[in-house]
Amino acid sequence: MSGTLRLATFNLESFGDGDRGGPPLEPRVAALRPLLLALQADVICLQEVNAAARPNVAGKADQSDRERDRMRGPRRPEGLEVLLAETPYAEAARCVSLGVTGTHLADRHNLAIISRLPIRSWQSLYHAFVPPLTLTLAGSTDTTITRSFDRPLLSAALELADGRLLHVIDLHLRAPLAAAIPGGKAAGAWRSTAAWAEGLHHATLLRSAQALEARLLVERIFDAEPEALVAVCGDFNAEGEAAALEILTAPTAKTGLTAQAGRALVPLDPGLPPERRFSLRHAGRALMVDHILVSPALFAGYRRIDSLNAHLIDDCARAAAREPGSFHAPLVAEFAV
């Protein structure tokens, strides 16, 4: 690697075939592959990688979907394999998060780390440190809901050329969409603004809670390696001083723990010019919801960051339904290591 490390993150936007089919793969590969090549990355954290389960044996025309499900083999990210084929990433090491059961890939929205560095270990973490949330409904003393994360975190330890480890955490936090509330909807529409507001409150709590899980993982890495090289990458669905970002960065100005300044994470996107500091266009606004956060030890070698956002269209635009690529821009940061 000649002393240079390029680290990227990219939400592929529900990429790959699902069990019941999906958008044609070819135009999506044609739109996304040039962006992956432009990254020239050594490590890429991907979000929203779909996987499909294929039958172990040929099915019969008169079989039901349930019978076919019983015959399926392990899920594989086949779309991702097609996307990476015939690129410099084709032979790269990779790991993919497990579904919420921890036994196999989920059909939708897995996380993946693609690495030209050797992967020494990896883990898929789902409520490893933070339990599911038990929330009491507003206006009720006995009605509770248990809320769980939408998907796991993915963590990998990668080996640099000099033998040091680079700890990479790939995440995709809960979107700011109101969670379902018992009796809150009728025919798919919210019954009241109060129900919608409580659902959005629950979604916000889930996003912050999984940020806390990622932060506690970072703390354990620092416990073992005080000068650890750490990068937390992905779609945070959060901007600026949102709670989820501050939980993860733990800025010394907020914690007051100057003796533990080495545990604060540094967000890299402020290094972008203001007019290019966005990774998503939504409802007429340019938003920075994808991030790369790094430990002080890794930041010491920081050189530059870029957001490949020139192609983005508004995800609410009329043409959005025909967009074959992603509504997110990939970010890539470069370091001397």
C-alpha cells in the first residue's frame, strides 16, 4: 500500500436480488461500479447489501412459496459478487453481517466490509451491549412495546503492512421515519399527529441506542489498545450535533474528560468545502448523513476526504423511481499509515 490507506463508505441503496425478485441488476451494476472504481479504496464499508437464498435442489412448478423456502440453501450476496467481479475488488477479502438471529445473512440491508488488507477477525453485533428498549406508550401505565435494532453492526480487525490492526466498524442506524405504534394507523395512514410523533420519538431512541452500542464497542477496543486505529463508517441518518453522532464522537468539549481525549472520535466531513459537504439530496435539501469518524491515532495520518456527490438527484424527485444507482454519495478518506 506504499504507506497510504484509502477508506470509503457507501450506501448502495437496497442493492441485489431479494427472494421475491427486485429491480434489474444490470443497470444498477452499470451505475454503481464506476463509483466503486473511482474510490480506488483499500477498504470499503457498504450498507444495504441484499442477499438471496437459492434452492439446494430444483423446485417444481406446483410447489408453494413455503415449500420452496424449506428447500433453500444459505443466503448469499450474489448481487454484490456481480458488482465486484472484474474490478480490483474481486479478490479482496470480505465479511458480511449476519441477520438479527446471528445465524445467516438477512434477505435485505446487510452490511459488508470489502478489504484489500487481510481480515484477522470480524463480528456481527446485535444488542451485544445495549438491550432492546422497553418503552411505555404515552398516556398509558401498562402498555409497553419492545423495540429492537433494525440490523446489526459489523466490526472487523484488518492487518496493516506493518502488523498493526485497523479496527473498522460499519453501521447503518435507524432512519428518521416514525416507528409503528399499536393502533396508530388505519389503512396505512396515521390516525393522529400524536401517534406519528410518538413513533418518531421511538425511532430516534433506537438510532441513539445503536449509536451507544457502537460507542461501547469502541470503548472496548480502546481498553485493549489505548492508541488504537479506529474508523466508524456508514449511514448514520444523522447530521451535525445530533445525539447519535455526539454519542459516537464523545467530544472532549462535551464530556469534559480531557484525560480521555484520545478516546474521542474525529468526524472527517468538516474537511469538505461547504458547497460539497453533503451525501444525500432530500426534499430540496443537501444533507450530510453518511460519515467517517476516526480515532486520534488514525487522524494523525489524515490527508483528505471527498464526497463523490456530483451525480446525486433528489430522492423525492419525480425521476427518483427510475434512478438505477444510489441516492447516497460514497465518501472516501485518505491517510498516511
